[in-house]
Amino acid sequence: MKAAFLKEYRRYTREELIALLGVGDELATEDRIKRLKAFGILKTIRSSEAQSDWSDLLEDDAVVVEAGSTDATYYTVTFVGLVVVGGCVLKCFPKYLPDDAQPSQKLAQVLKVLEYYGSREQMVDDFNDTSTESQLNLLAVMRFLLRDYYENGAYTKSQELIENSGSGEINWDKTINDTLGLLVDGRPHYVDLRTKRRLHDDRDFFKRLHESVLTQFTRELEDADLLTVLDIPGVDVSDEALDSLGDRDYLLYRIEGELGTQFNTRKQLVLKALQAYLSKRATLDDMDGFALFGSTSFNLVWQDVCCSVIGNQLATPISDLALPTPLKDGYSRTSTLASLIDKPQWTGIDDAGSFTHASDKTLIPDLAAILVVDGKHRLVILDAKYHNIQLHRDKRLSGQPGIGDLTKQYLYQLAFQDFTRSHDITDVRNCFLMPTDNGEIVHLGHASLEMLSRLGLPDIQIKLLPAAEMYDLYLRGERMDISRLRL
């Protein structure tokens, strides 16, 4: 099976993409490209003189062009994760990683972050729909069944037996009701005990089916070199081929019958996953197969990582914040920092005069907090930016946040200005947080806009945070000491 690494937002020529997909047939290649574009994984971009000087692209530079355009000579991946298309495995790693960064190991951590983020956002892989119209996500089924096996073991059916004075747990109800007790010193003693023993059927049909599918999945993932990336141990526990257990219709018939009698939630999920797989009977190297695990919006994942690891007081009642003075009149104790930001007001005019409506939404920073640093109260405003900025003395500036991102950071300071002044908070720090493959925090510099700097607003600092460490803290549910940012 062909496997290839693709870097998010890097430009690829059509010839490079064909070579990576490993398909010589032009029609087959076009079919795979169309499917990748249909799922938002691949975009066709315009070839321009400006872009030809860059090795990486910004999101704004990925301009979609019409199919068939002579200007459409480049492609870019807008996805982080795994894609299996037409028998080819594409391992799409984040744009901030260098090409020689051992992407297999780093992508394995990124996939764990994606899975954790998905569980926090209640994004559940759908493998319960077995209709012929639905698209089976084979990777989702594989990951669920293999991980479930290591947590719960193989599917088993057991029978409870009652024995006379066996070695199992005593069934006191049956012992008292079925046997005679001897009174000794006024207390009953039972010599003939009834005990419980549970028998497991190692040759149960569904156990054999479960183990056969798991073993087949393991071999496919090994062939695709995906066990390491998915961080899933293989399972080689069966020598039985699926065909030896019956054809697809028979297997589905047996599963349907078992679902009607099985009320254990975990076992129901295993049966439904097997049912979904068998209804399609797909493999990773199917030429018409398609499966994926990842995200086209990794910026939201990075934002959640930063909010979780650094901490956020936007939703904390201002009465609970570390203020240098008591809460002033005019501020509700239940108000939050987020609620202090003004909402746009829209005023209309009609025959009765003017009227005003407030918008429901306004600008909200990713993170805000009031800290005490060296005995001094400080308002910290942070914005997680999933950008791969290039800010070097002898190189062209690229990958930076846009003018809208910069002005928003200044507006956040203005939004909190009345509150901070009335509570004697004069120290305000504003910062962009971006990921890096570097193992340490990089204090890269700052950004400014002269017209706003003249208002006395501090510049926007730029910090590159070690992504691997951030992900590790995120997965463990731990915090980073914000003082390490040296704001």
C-alpha cells in the first residue's frame, strides 16, 4: 500500500501529487483528487509570482480556482490527520513542523490531541449507520474496535452456574432457601453451600468473529504503517479468515440476532461496529475506498489547547478576580470580563423617531486574565494564532496574522480600559501565541500599528510556544505557569 506524508498548506505541483498518490493512471488520479477536494482536504490554488517565492502558504493564499483553469497549477492540503483514498494513505502533518521533523512520531501526538479535542467537543465517530448510502469511515471503526479490545478484551458470552460447595462466590439466597441450616449457639450455620461460577465460551461465534476482524485490521494497519501513527498496539489473536465463518449476509444475520438479545452497552457498540464494517466489507487498499481522521480546522484545536493549558478568566465573575481595589459601583458582581466588551449598537430612524438594537455578538479574545506579578496587578490578553510566522532579519516577512487580527488585539485593550483604570490596573500585556516545533518558548518580537500606538496602547507581543509540550500538558489536563511567557 502506498503511503505518503503531506505538509499542511505547502504547495504541490500536479506531478508531485501524482507521484505521492502512487497512481499512474490519469483517470484514477483525477478521481482521487476530486474526492479529496470534495471533502475540503485538498484545494486548487492559483499560481502567481508572489506565491512561487514561498515554500509554505498562508490560509488566505489558498485561493480556490475553477476546475480546468490554466492558472490552476498548484494544490495545497488544508487538513491535519490521516486520509485513506483509493488505497493510498496520506499522513498530513501541521504546517509548523519542518519537513525533517520525524513526522510519524509528532503526528501520533497530534492525532491524540485531535481525539481528545473531539471527545471534549462531543464529536463522535459515526459507524452506527449501515445504510448503503452512507460512507463508512473505516479508520474510525478500526480505532474504536482495537482500543476497545485493549480496554475490555474480546467479545465474550458467559453462563452462570450454581454449584454445591464450589470455589466461587456464595449465593446466600439459594443457600438459605434450598438447604437446611444448623443452629449453633442460636446462630444458623450452613454446611451445604450454593456457589456461583461463570463459564466463558472460548469458541463462541461472536468471539471468533471479533478476533478475526481485529487480526485483519492489524495486518492492514501494519501494511499501511499506521500502527505507530495511531499509537495502537496490534492484535494477532486469530488464524480464522472471515470467509471461514460465513458469507457477509450470514454474518450480518447473526449479528442482527445477537443485537436483539444483547443489552450490555459496550457489547452493543462492538456489535454495531462489526455490523457497519461487514455491511461494506471495505479494506484500506480498496481503490474506491475513502476514510479519514483529522480536522480541516486545526486552528480551533490550537485555540482549545492554549485556553486549556494557560487558563482563561473570561467567564469568571469579576468579583472573583484578583483586583487591587474593591469592585466599583456600576459593576455587577456576576459580570464577567467577556461581558464588559461593548456590543455593536444599530440605530434606525422611522416616523416615530429613532430606535436602537444591540447585536448579539461582539469581539471576544481567546484568553484574558488578571494576574499578580511581583506584587503588581496585570491584565493579560492572549490570542491563540495558528500561524507559521517567518520573522527573520534577512528573509521576507510571511505567515503573520492579518491586519484584522492585529487591530482586534488593540480593540480588546480599549474594551477593558474603563474597567482597568477604575480599578487601578495600569499594566496591560497583549500577546499572540503561535505553535513551534522548537522545544522552548521563543520570544520572537512584537507587532504594532503606529496610529494605535499613539493612543498609548502597548505593542502586541509574539510568543512561539513548544507545541509538543503544550499537547502533552493538554492531554494530561495540566497547566503551564504563565510566568514562563515573560510578558
